[in-house]
Amino acid sequence: MASNAWARSTALLALVVLLTLLPMVLPPFYVRVAMSICLGAGFAVAWYILGGFAAYYSFGHTAFIGIGAFAAALACQAWKAPHWLAQLGIGLGAATLASAAVAAIIAWPILRLRGHYFTIAMLAVALVCAELASAVPAFQGAIGIGLPNIVPLSVRVELFFYWVSLLGFVLTMAVAMAIARSKIGYGLFAIREDEDAAQMLGVPTTRYKVQAFVISAALTGLLGAMFAWNLGYITTDSVFRGSLSLEMIVNCLVGGLGSLTGPLVGAIVMMAVTKLLLSNMLEYHLAFTGFIIIAIVLFTPEGLVGFVRRKRLARQARAEGNAE
Amino acid sequence: MITFVNTLINGILYGGILSIAAVGFSLIFGVMNVINLAHGVFVIGGAYAALVAWTRFGIDPVLALPIVMAAGFAIGATYQRLVIQRAVERGTPVAALLVTFGFALIVINGLNVVFSSTVRNISPSYSFLNLRIGPISLDAVRFVSFLTALALIVLLTLYLRRTRMGRIIRATAQSELAARLCGVDARWVYAATFGVGSAFAAASGVLIGMMLPFTPNDEVLWTVYAFIVVTLGGVGSPAGALLGGILLGLASTFTQTYVGAIYTNVVMFVLLLLMLLVRPHGILGSAFKGSR
């Protein structure tokens, strides 16, 4: 068992090293695709911390992408740092803190809502944030705000953002895996199965939900700042887009809500399909996403990962049946 | 004082439109417990249908109303039978929620491709008429739309209360199992309910098309407005939708007049959040459940 764990960690480490070095030989377009996968998977995993573990489906997580993006931009405008790493740190730190703070403020009231009501309330939160970002002059959302150029001269731009995004994804995944193995994780699973029963058995449901919500929001904000930096110039419409919330949900759904592999697989599949296969059918993206959602819900509600797993189990069962 | 009265009247008129736009959503939510995220699509779809009727065939929007409603009923009922019902039978309410969302995306994409995302409006010859009562001016189209909306809501109430079909719908909402034991084909009732809800959404779209400029991407707003109206007034009853709609209309116009137009949506969404926290079942409670 112990050697198994060792082998697993070594394989994981090798994978990360490979992922870090791989883009140096890829053409720029594919590096961009890889970067989009990292961000997409990161967002999906961050959403999964609340939506997958506790089954609280947020339709408005783009609020935290936007908050992160604007916090980073405004912080960089306020505090200039001479070194790029310091500037990056200021931006990402501000983004994480701002998202976590907003989440902490709205967590208690909004998490009293369940099911549909929570879902729609989050949608409203995202809309309020977007409207405020445009309406309040200090946020400069209507005209837009730029982020400072921090890419060192010796590094190719797309490589730099790929590495930043990869870092964001690895960090998010590590946090999510740690939560899944922790006491909070088990508490969240209990909430997903039956919140009332969990509460009666003494699980501090509110505390766990608030913690998961704040962590999820903080990570989304962090990744949102990375997303914004890659865009270079942000407006309300580019970072508070409803389609960003949607992407997180669809990625999780396509991959499957059964395990943390789901959001990752979903992000890879969806990104590959939309960026590579449908790259010259841009105007039909939305319809295509719609068809995928309906098809997944109706035909494989357990997602791709769950589907493969079920097939494998069925094959094993059949093989065992033949052996007897 | 005159500003105040004008704002009040405009709020009530706008509220009537919000009510009719939400009443179908409320019915579907109350009877099937499905949140139809494609509701705004039916509203905007109705507006585009009226636009086509007006520009292509020269049919006045008010005359096109019954045709659009019939089309809305047919599309809604089919969509329920083919897609929603299957998702509901999969077990989770979230599955149904997601499916309606997927459907909304497909239609929005289609509308954007066919009509482009340009802002459209329908302006029949009478669209700039103003009725004047002393110092108070009244937009004719808004007034007529309000009366139409009111009439349709009364009609729906009578339909639910007085007809055999209405009774069957209410019975199924109360308990699907019991209704089926009495020989009701629940799936057919759900299809009919969804059809009625969609027809009312499409009708509201026609009225909205005459009053306000619209684009395909407005559908999200109309879905959220419907949700706010239902949350304010209470799920499932036409009266709740009317009350919620008028409250929301007043909140909107008063913010516009006294705070600033850019804050109207913020105020409306904050109102939703507050209401969800204080009394998620709406002012009239579950009026639909109370009436049975």
C-alpha cells in the first residue's frame, strides 16, 4: 500500500514536471489552448469545492472571477512594484483577499438558502456585482481598466501565462484534494447526501458550508486575476460574463460530479472540442454547449468519468461471470 | 408631486407587464416545481414573433397576440414532453434546471444568428400617442399593454379556478400521485401547464416588444425578473404574480426617478436577495397551496 502511494506521488510529480516543460516545444497556439485548459479546469475545480462536494450549485461564480479581476487591476493601479514577481504577488493577493472577503460577507445569509433558491440567488449576486462594477465610477468597469504588463522580456508571453495558469490550477487542485481528505470534506459529503440528517448527527453544517464557499470563492478570484492578466484589459462585460459561470458548471457536468477527476476531464474535453474542432464555427458555440448540457443530463447524468467507470465495472462483472 | 404621481403610475403600468411576464414562470414553478430558465427565451421569442408578424405580414401586434400565444403553447408543450419530462424523471430538480438552461442557450444562439444581436423595437402607428389627464401624461401603448396584461391574468385565474382543466392542474400540483389515482394523466397535465406558461410568456413578449427595445440577449433579465416577481409575490398564484410584479415595477421606476437609472437593476436584484433571506415563499405565501 505504501509503495503504491509512493508510485502515485512520483507519477504525479513527473506529470507536473512534464506539464511545465511540454509547452516549450509546442507551437504558440497549442500553448494558448493548454493555458485555457488550465484556467478552465481550475475554475471548474474551484466551483466543485462547493458545487460538487456539497451539491450547492452556484450559477453566479463569475461574480468572483470579476471581483478577482477588478481587485487585481485596481490594486496594481494603486501600488506599483518595481519587480514583476512583486507586482504579480500584489495583484493575485488582492484578488484572493477581495473574493474571500466578499464571499465571507454574503456567505452566512446566502447559504441559508437551498437548492433552486441558492442557485438563483447566486445568479442575482453575479448580476449585482456586474451592475455595480459598471455603475460605480471608482471601479471603472464601464470604460475598462488595464493590468500592468509584467511579462519579463526573456520569456515568451504565452509561455509565461501558461506557467501562471498551471500554477493556479495545481494550487486549486491541491486545495480541493486536501479538502476531500479532510474533516470538512466528509462534512460536505454528508451535506450533499442529506443536510438535515447531517445536522442532526452533529455535523456543523453551516460552518463547513461557509468555509467551502469562502475557499471556493478565494480560488476563483485568484484564477480570475490570472484570467484577467492574460486578457490584459478588462471591462465588466469581459470578466462578469454569465458564460464563465456556465463553463464551470458544464465542465463539471461533462466530466461528472462523482470525483475531482470529473472537472479536469470535462475541461480538457470541452476545451479541445470548442477550441480545436469548432474553431471555425464560433457563432454556434452557445447552441453547441446547450446541446451538450441536454445530452449529458438525459443520457449520461454521471458524466464521462462516471460513464467510463460504470462500463469498466460492467466489463469486470461480465469477465468474472465468464470465469466462473 | 406630479413627478411622484407620474412615477407611481408608470410603476404600476410597468408592474403589469412584469406580472404577465412572470405568471407563466410562477405557474410552472408552482405546479411542476421546475425552475424554467428558458422562460426569458419564451418572452423574447414572443417579441420576435410579433416583430416578424409586424414587419413581414403587417399584422398589428395586438392582433398577433392570439397567434403568438397558440404557437407558444404548442412549442412549450412539445418541449416539456420531449425534454423536461425526461429530465424530471431522471430524479433531480437540478437536472431539469440545467436542461432548461441548455435549451435557452440553443434558442438564444438561433435568435442571434437569425436576427443578429441588434436592438429591435416594434412601433405601430399609435406608439407615440399620449393620453393627458391634467398634468399627468399616460403612454397609450403602456396603458393598453397594462390592460391586456390584466385581462390575461384574470383569464388565467378564471381558467385555474373555474374550468375542469384548471381543477385538474391544481389537483396535480397538490399531489401527483393522488391525481393519477383518480385517473389523471399527469404527464399530459404537465405538458398542458407548461404550454399555458409558455403561451403567457410569449404574450408578454408581444407587449414588451411594443413598449421597450429588445435584443436576444435580454432573455436572462426576463428570467431573473420573473424569478424576482415570483419570490416577492409568492409561487403559483396569478394574484401573487400581480402583486410581485407591481411591487417590482414600483421599485424600478422609483429608483429610476429618485436614485438614478443605472441603479435600477441593482435595486431589483438586492430586493430579490433581501426577500429570499427574509421570506423566500413570498408575501402571499404559497398562495397556490392555500387555495386548494
